[in-house]
Amino acid sequence: MSYYFTKTIDMPFDAAVAHVTEALAAKGFGVLTTIDVKATMKKKLDVDFKPYTILGACNPKLALSALQAEDKIGTMLPCNVIVTETAPGKVEVAAVDPVASMSAIQNPALGDIAGKVRQMISDVVDAL
């Protein structure tokens, strides 16, 4: 089982980050965190890295259900979606599969919630 969904799209990097953020919002996900990995690597290590952004996406209603079903699930929230430039004008988008990431937790209620999130995240990536 793969632990992520992926798709390559043809658009400039910054436009792709905005496009993915909008696509997530259309499915009820807010972006709680945005990590610019390229800028962080330059600042902290003085290393040049490709454009790479991690978006921390969260659907508040499903996050609340998950937290109510499993108190420590916050260690696995939010769902990460990466946007990375693979070549000029080519961007790969990859999102965590919450079913794969939560498979170690033996809680059937959480499994149902993860399945819902999986479908929604998969739909976002497929529609890009």
C-alpha cells in the first residue's frame, strides 16, 4: 500500500501552490501551516533546494471527530500535502494517505474517519 497520492501538473510553482490550496478549500480543507522548505534549507543550512512547499491541510469537522475518537491523534494532524517543482513548469503534488498513516492505530472509529478523509484528499489530487 502506498502512503501517498500523487499527480504531476503543468503550471508554474507559485501558481500550483495557490491552485492546490484552492482545491483543498473547495473540499472543506483549510491550510493551517505552510512550510517553504526551500527557504528553510537556505536559511538554516545555506543549502540551495528545489521549490518545495508543505501544506498542512485540515478539515475541521473530521479533525474534531478524529480527536474525539482518539485523543492522541493530534500527533498525526494535519494532513500534509507537498507541492514540489520537478522541472520548470512541472509540479508534483503529493498528499498523505490517512488510512496508511493511521493503520497502526487499532481504533475502528478512527478507521472510518480516515477513510472519509482519504476519499476527499484523493479526490482533490485526482481533480488537479
